[in-house]
Amino acid sequence: MNIRNHLQNLPPYTPIEPFEVLSQRLGLAPQDIVKMDANENPYGPSPKARQALAELRYPHIYPDPESRALRTALAEFTDVPPENLLAGSGADELIDLLLRVLLEPGDCVLNLPPTFGMYPFDTHVNAGQVVDVPRQADFSLDMPAIGKAIEQHHPKVLFLTTPNNPDGSFPSAAEIAALLELDLLLVLDEAYIEFADAGGRLGEGLSRIRRVSTRENLVVLRTFSKWAGLAGLRAGYGAFPGWLIPTLWKAKQPYNVNVAASAAAVASLQDTAYLAANLARLRDERQRLFASLSALPFLKVYPSQANFILCKVMAEPASGLTALELKFRLAARGILLRYYQTPRLQDCIRISVGLPEYTDKLLVALKELA
């Protein structure tokens, strides 16, 4: 028996470890760990979501394969017809499902690194080819290079995270409009849209999700992981054009959104005022964290519209403080950051915005280590 050729050399995706694993590895109690490495919402689920989880009536029964209650609530929340909406086990499942449906072996997907690693991962899993068009030094889109890549490779799909992960930048309205005129499917991943300053309480001002039902080449993905604090339950959704939806329904797993995730997501949509207040707190804390980090001479700090901040560590020969060394020293104190060592993110760390006390502990540690 043989493994499929295109999977034999597939590089694995590196996930972030949960509290219980980190606690054992670091020898620290979970409450002593300052987790700023995975962009989770430190405020957690809303009270209504917690209540819904505590009062689950039918956890022993398979979930609704069509997620009707959730899609009905989402249609009201997004003002998108329910027939254009599909729920998933996180937006990650929908990325994979979309590529499973669209790609023939060898088909190209346009990727704009540095960005979310699941796009190339799922492309390779589904026997596609990744065409990278690197972003410019300030992480803005290289629009001329995108045009050339499309002429040369004829990709079927282009993924664009808005705001982008890991730097938090947001493309201009003109750039998105230009991309929508291209001969491919544009997938806007709005995982962090609710944190954008111009997005209104819950991303309404910047989201393109309402345009999907009138566009043939636009998909918008959203998630409950970040703004609603449901990362551990895996609840996401997408808006898809009408021609694509029937095949997605046929190809998806029948019970892909479990009853706990569905109940918590529906309850979250009934508690948006509470969640919007938490988002406002995180935006304020992002501003404080950005200002404090910018005052440190060994960090180059990039502006962000998401719930994280990317920093380049400017190593000083005298101290020998590199990004990797900084990561290890902070981890020894129970402060966890995301570290990058890829060509476009050399010596970079990404810091998730957390509670004010997280910021305080991080800043004390950084000043002591500098």
C-alpha cells in the first residue's frame, strides 16, 4: 500500500498547544501562564453562551446536518440569505471543503505570504499548487505582481485575510475592488474583522459578506473563535455564491458542527452587546500595548487592525537578544508569544492582545530582559 504521492512530503501545520499541555511542559499552573500566542479571546464566551452550554438538552443526539438554527441566526446577524450560508467546524474546515470542491490535481491557488498558513497547507492536501506572491516590505499587496502571476499561472482561487495574519494590515477598498474584477474566486477570510477600527461594533463597516449573494466570484469566511471567544468549540461559517453552494452541501461531512458549538454560537448572536464591549476593551488594550512596545528600542512594531501585534526584534550585539532567545526567556516566565523564522518574518514575534494584566506582566519582563 502506498500513500498518495503529493502527501508524502507534505510539511505539517504547526498548531498551538492548549493550557493543559503547556502547564505540564513548563511546570506552571494554568493560571500562571500568560498565553499571548494564538490570538484567543481572553474574556471567553458570553454569559448566554455559557448558559446554553450548561443547559444542552440533546448532547447524545447527532446534530442537525444543515445547522438550521445557526444558519437562521446568522442570516439575521449578517443580512445574508440563509441559502448562501454554510456553517463549519471553524472556518478552517470551510477552507479545506472549498478547495476539495474546486481543485483538480495541479490547479493553482494564489497565496500572498506572509499570511495564514492553512491556505497553502490545504492546497497541498488537495493536490493543488501554491503560487506565492509575497507582500511588500510593509506587508501591503503587490498588485502588479498579482496581475502577472494570474496571467502566468491562471489560478482558480486567491485567499486574502482581512485583516491579515500575522501583521494585522488591511487592504484598501480599491485593492479589494480590483481583485474582484479578476478571473478567479476571491476568498476573503474575515477571521479578525471585528477588531478593525473602522469596522463598527462587530465588523459591519468593513465586511464584504453582504455582497456575496450578488457576486459570482466572492466568498467570505467568518469565525466565532476570536470575537465570540469560542476557539475551543470550533464554530465558523461562510457566505458562498449560489452556483457553489449545492456542491459544498454534497461534499461536506454530514454532522460537521457539533451541538455544543451550535448552541454556543446561536447564544453568542443573542448577546452581541456583551461581546462588543469586550471587543472595545481589546481594541483599547491593543492601543496601549502598541504604544508601550513602540517605546522599547529593540522592537520594530507594526500597526495592527487585529487582536495581535507583530514585532521585529532588532538584535543588539551587546545583549545578544534575538527573537528566539526572547521567546525562550519569556516562556520560562510563563509568557507565551508566537515566534517566526521564515524569510519574510525573520526575527519576528507576534503578540496576542490580552487582558490588561497580561500586558503589564509582558512589559515588566521585556524591560527586565532588555
